[in-house]
Amino acid sequence: MVSDLAGLVISMAPVVGLLVWRGHMDRRQHIADVIHADVHAEARRVFRGESLLTVKVEPPTVWRPGHVRLTTPSGYEPLTGRAFQTVLERVPVGYEVVIHCGGNS
């Protein structure tokens, strides 16, 4: 009886561990998606509509903080400057703002 229970626990531990880990990753991605929506909405408000400014948010990992990446095509660098202060106000602690302008963005 005890050996059967121990076998069940040992065989189920990897599955339960993976489900817990995946749930944690999904929560972090959900938070990153909420930050993306907030930053993108504020950028749209600043520009009074859509612009060529792209916002990409990556959730933090154990080894690095999260990234809010602002990208514009070559020649449209002033867009980043116009939205920068608003973006900084919306980015939470634990996230870095990365600006990439022009080239192969």
C-alpha cells in the first residue's frame, strides 16, 4: 500500500511540477501583456492615433529584468522622444526600457 502510494507520488511529481511552472510562466506573460496594452494605449493617446512606434514587452526571467522595447523605422526617431516620458511613467519596477531606432528593427 505505501509503496503504491510512493510510486504514484513519484510518477506524478514531474507532471505536477511542469503544470505549476507553466502556470507561473503564463501569469508572468499575462502581466507583460497588460503592461503592453497600457503602454501602447498611452502611446496612442500621445499621438492621437496609431503611429510607427512599435511596443514589445518581454516578461522578466530569473536572470534578467523584463524589457519594454520601443522601435521605430529609420527617419522616425522623434516619435520615440515624444512618447518616452509617457512610457517611462507606465513601466513598472523590474522592467527596462530599450529603444531601437532605424535599420533592421
